[in-house]
Amino acid sequence: METIDLTKASLRDVNEILQRQSEITNQKQWEIINPKGAHAIAVGLNAPLDLSIKGSTGYYCGGMNQQANIKVRGSAGPGVCENMMSGCVIIEGDASQYAGATGHGGLLVIKGNAASRCGISMKGMILWFTVTSGTCLLLWHNRVI
């Protein structure tokens, strides 16, 4: 597993490294530590990677994801996995506004609370979250299933 510390590497460099991975790479396991609420972590990934982010993220984490499995071990700011095409994003904490907006495919799991406009304008993505009563809701094409 490759570990990247965001206190020692720039976000631009981290995203560039992750975006350069392809289906033929041997390095499939990645971990980001010390995200400290940084915006746009792991955007535009297009390879079957497993990425663990240890801490909370800012705006647009995992946006435009294709194929990657991203786990945020904390909460996520607005627009997490916006416009996702495929893959899976798991938020172990809370998700802010418009989580999963315009998602075309893939799976978004929110284990904590979700703010307003969650799943707005989804076009095929599956959204799983728990409501206050402990009941799990599964949305597909903006319908509870």
C-alpha cells in the first residue's frame, strides 16, 4: 500500500499521481493521511484503485470518479462524488450538501448524516444512507427502492 501524507505533498501532486494510475498498474492500494479538510481530493480518478482517506475532506472529494473505490474515514464537505460515473465512495461520517449530485453510476454510501440536496439530479447512481430512525434508504433514479 502506498501512503501519501498531505502535510508533505501538495494536493495537485497527489491528484496527479492518482490520476496517472491505469488498469495495468500494479499499485492498486492507496492511503491518504492528514487531509485536514482539503478540497478536491481524488477527483477524476479513472482506474480500479482502492483509496482510503484517513480524516475529513472538503469540497468535491471523489468527484467525477470512474472505477475507484474511495473510503473517507471521516466526514465529507459539499459535492462529495459529484458526477460519479462508476466505482464506490463510502463516507464513514457525515456528508454535506449535494452529496452525489448528478451521479450517473456507481454507489455512494453515507454512514452518517446527509445535508440538503443529497442525490439531487441523479442519473443512475445508487445512494445508500441511514435516516435518523436507523432505517436504511436506498435510492436509484431518485426513487426509494
